[in-house]
Amino acid sequence: MRKMAKDDNLEGLWASAVDAKPQTYDFFEKKWLEDWDVAFAQTDEEIESEEFTPMMNYFYPLPEFEHKHLSDDEIKKALTEAGSVTLIEKLKTGEKGLALTGGGMDLSWDICKGHINLGYLPPAHFCRSLPRMGDMTLTPENKKVISACRKSLEMEETWAKRGLEELDNVEAWLKKGGKY
């Protein structure tokens, strides 16, 4: 197993989104302020510029986000540093998650950064195939995404191994006629 460098600063990232999958969510068919809203206070200028308005019809769940206790300014900073993501709340359920504020290319790096900046390990779904963009280099920020993705995939691997062991146990139990 590869060790993470101490400077990766991944301590305290929640694992609750590691197995989360993107959900189709039509932000244009569903009504703003009736079905969904941006999950933090915006200035009039931010609302007018649509800086934090979703552009693509996907929702990336952030389980238990309400327990994070982040201020609106901390959320805005995390999202801005991540790239083309925003934080959305489904008003009927209270569920919060990321949505894309841009499109036209694979934004998996931004989605991963958004998760990390908001205190989560990124979903393994995105970590399995991070795109190689033309002029990218191994910056400290990109190294952190790779380390966090590695941790997510290692967790997923551990869960899969435990699941296989449990299947072996169930099979052995059934072979004994359902007796211990």
C-alpha cells in the first residue's frame, strides 16, 4: 500500500461520499426556489452573474453535509478554489450536493476538488478515471486530489474484500444447512 505524504493533509476527510454516485437532476425542469436552491447565501451580484448556478443536470450527493458546520464564506471559498462546482440543496428533502457550473469537458478534477475542499474523500466513481488534460502538471493541489482518490479507492477495495469474505462465510454456513 502506498503511503500518503504528510503534506497531503487528508486527515479528517469524511468517507461518506466514497461510494456515492452521480444522480440525474434536471435543474431547468425543476424550479429554482421551489425544488432546489444554492445552499448558501449569495450576494445580489453573485445571483445576477449566476456564478453559483448549475449548468449541467447532475447532482453529486454530499451525505450528512449539515453536520459540517461550514460558514457561507468557507463554502464559497472551497467551491471557488475547486473550479466549476456549486453547492445545491434539494428543498423537499434537504439533501445537499455538488452540481456543475460549467461543462463542455470532463470536470472530474473539479468534482474531486469540491469534495475535498468541503471535507470529503472524493467518490471512487471519479477516481477510477481522472482525465489527463493537455497542460496539467503535478501541482500540490493535483497531488492532493490523487492522494485523496487513492485513499477512496483503497477504502473501496477494503470494503470489496470484506464483502467477498462475508460471501464465503454465508456460503459455508449454507453448506452446513444454515447451522453454526
